[in-house]
Amino acid sequence: MSGRRIAFLFIYAFASMTFPVLLLLAMNEYSGHALTFWVQNNLAVTILRCLAYGLAQIFLILLRIGSWATAVEPRCKVRFPSEELRKRLLSLNDEKLPFGVLQDSKDLNRIVASWKIVDEKWIELFAARGLRMQYELRMKLIEGEGVVKAQDNFRKLEYVGGLDEKGIKLGSRSSFFRGISLFRYERGLQYGVIYKNGKLKIDYAYNYTFDMAEIKNPVIEIITGSGWEFRPVVFLK
């Protein structure tokens, strides 16, 4: 993800909403306010057209631009096979790390990275650091394109139980968010897990704050370092 792409995304979003308004105002002024009378006489049609334009901008253009703007290009010119990429991603599983990576048993190209909220030994630390949202990075490997499509998922959680038996309960489905978050990936930043030259190095002394970057950055390092593109999407089929 580059700052220029993100800037372009915001500029386009602003322009796509303001330019039509300015154009209509200019047309109305030029026509001697004839447009105003037309809108007043055809209010329902005007509202429907505005809604259609807004939905077209969101679903046909902005979502694609958002995915393009937040994508991270491969760092390696040689693309490794999907089997090797899956192996590298699953190598992030370590009992001393507060997050894990799981593979779908029915579709091996679907992988999820998330905080270990069901692991009792991490619950106290999660609570102490104020973790209030479970974060899941859901991914799908598209081998024909050399792309890993990824979707951010957040869900509220609450802590239950007493001193002797603590647990975490996920919130209702209404507390769910999924899609693209404007996370800024920065190459070379170290978040407890370092991936360099095809090798994984874990800093067990790293002090986790449970920011999503602490999961996402190492995952992106592995994906792009394996010659694949990391591409955030709103809908992951």
C-alpha cells in the first residue's frame, strides 16, 4: 500500500461527490433556474437517480479503487507455489505467540489469522492490555493470479467468569464489521515476528499491544516475500 494510492482514493471519493453537485448548480444557473423547477416537479425521480449514482459509485468504483489502493505488491520476483506459501503462513503458529493461523480443512487455500481468544493462558493479558475486539484476517489464495485476497473482520468481545475461571464471549452479529480497513503497511517494521530472506524469526520479548498490525504485518511480509500480491477486498467469496 502506498500513500499516493490512499491519497488518490480520498481525492476520488471527494471529487465523485462534489463534482456532480457543482455541475448541476452551474447548469441550473445557466438555464435560469429551470433545473430547480424540474427537480421540484420530479422529486421522486431526482431522489432515485441520486441513490442510483451513489450506489454505483460505492459498489462499482469505490470498492475496486479501495482494493487497488490498499494492495501490496510482491517484493520477490519469483512466485512460490501455493503449497509453499501456505507452509510459510502456517509456520507463524507458535504456542508463545498470542495469535494463530488456521487452515480450512475443506478448502486449503482459505486461511485465517486471529488472536487466540480461546486460549486461557492469553486471556488475562488480553484483558490487562484492554483488548475489546477480536480481529480476524481472512485470506484466500488465488493461485492463477498470484494474489492473496484478504478481508478484515472485527467483532466485539467481553470477559466473563471470576478469578479462578475466566473466559471470553464474542458479541452479537450486530457487533461485526468486515471489509477493508485503511491499515498502512510499512515494510521492515518489526512486530515481534520478523520474516526475512525466507526465514522466520520470533522475538519472544516483544511487548504486544494487540494492534491488528501485529498480525497483519508479518502475514504481508510472508505473502509479498513469496512473490504474491496482498489484495484487501470487501467481499471474500
